[in-house]
Amino acid sequence: MSESVTVTVTTQLTDARRLEMTGRTNLPDRTRLLVVLEREASGVNWQVRTEVGNGRFTAGPLGPGSGLIAGRYLIRVSMPAADVQPSAVKARVGARGEHLTGPLVARSPHGLGNVIEYRKEYQVEQ
């Protein structure tokens, strides 16, 4: 990849008070992502695995069946290590993510090279 990694997320609270997300990224198609929604006050979280297609990804609905209660939440989108990515993705990002650049790039906590970490706060109103 020649340009910095970009990720943007738009959110939609459903009528059932669960969160649906649509994202855009310049990561290669078929890149596997993990999307997590975490309630700040309790640390309770909901997560889903998804993958990039045509520069987009979707996740959700996330949250309990009873709906999200009012409060602050954190949305995290991460790209696991290149080791677990399809071979076509690994060829673009590097065997250890060495071709990934930009402010979203971080070192894997497991020593497996570079990964992507995007964070965004979300507020659920009453």
C-alpha cells in the first residue's frame, strides 16, 4: 500500500436501540476486521467479525436484545495481524503488515507485526 490507511465509520441507532455501522477504508478487499462496541461505564462489549468489500464494511446490529442504554460507548475497528489475513491481503499489506502506514497503524501486542486500530466515541441519548 502506498498511502496511509484510512478508516471512517458512520453509525445508525435502530428502532430497537441497537447500533449498525457502515465503514469505508482503503484496506484491500477481503481484509478481515474485528468491530467492537464497548460500554464505557461497565466495559461490557459486543463484537462482530466482518471483511472489506469494494472499500466498505458493515457491522451490526450490536448491543443487547433489550437495546443500548443511555451512556458513552467506544467503537473499535481493528485489523488482526497479517498472519490471519487471506493471501491476497497479505501480499498487499506485507507478511507482517510492514506496508501499512499512517496514524492508525500500531504494533501487534503479540509481536506479529503491524495492525490497524481505529477508535471513535459514540453517545446514546435517553
